[in-house]
Amino acid sequence: MALIEKSDIYTVGFDLIDNDHADFIGLLNQLEAAGNAEFPALFQELFEHTEQHFGHENQLMTQFAYAGEIEHKGEHQRVLGEFKQFKTRVDKGMIVFGRSFVRERLPQWFGLHVTTMDSALAAYINSQT
Ligand SMILES: [Fe+2]
Ligand SMILES: [Fe+2]
């Protein structure tokens, strides 16, 4: 069963962000279905994808002089830090920690972040263009 269905994705209405989110969900669901042998490499891939995804949004915030920039960037930084701690554990073979992060923490965080910070950012950009 997929952790998040593609149809459940809250569309923010800005393609670059929506495409990153669709890819994030795809990788998350792949991880859920992955065996232990393939889990670490996919976990690494999701980590790198998340760095890029946050980088795209951070760049947009700077480009459009977004008022919520500090708060939103700070949240990205915080989540990447958390992600990194789990990646360290997965790299040491503690895959069970990575699985719980992928099953519980990430989907919960993602749903909240997209419907609040990311949707606010997209609405602002769309009002400026
Ligand atoms: Fe996002
Ligand atoms: Fe974001």
C-alpha cells in the first residue's frame, strides 16, 4: 500500500514545486515497498532529492523577496538535520529507524508543510507573476 496516494497530493499551483512534491511522494512510496538490500540507496536518493527540492523553494523565496523566508528556510534546515540523523543510522545498518522515519515522520511532516508553508509560498509567487 502506498504511504501517500498521488491523488492525495495537495497541489500548490506552482509547477516547479508541485513536480518536486510528486517526485518526493514517488520516492517515499518506493521506499515503503523496498527490501532491506535496496533501502539505504533509496533513502540516500530521497535525502538528496529533498535537499534539491528545498533548494528550489529557498531560491524562489530569495528571488521573490518572500516575507516568510526566514521561517520557511529554517523549517527546511530543521527537517534536513533530522533527516541526516536518520541517514547516519541507516548508513550504519539500522534500517528500522529509517523505516519508521519514512512511514510515520515524513508523511506527517510533508502533509502539514505542503498545506501550510509551501501553499503560502506558491500563492505569494502566483500573486507576483
Ligand atoms: Fe516543498
Ligand atoms: Fe517548503
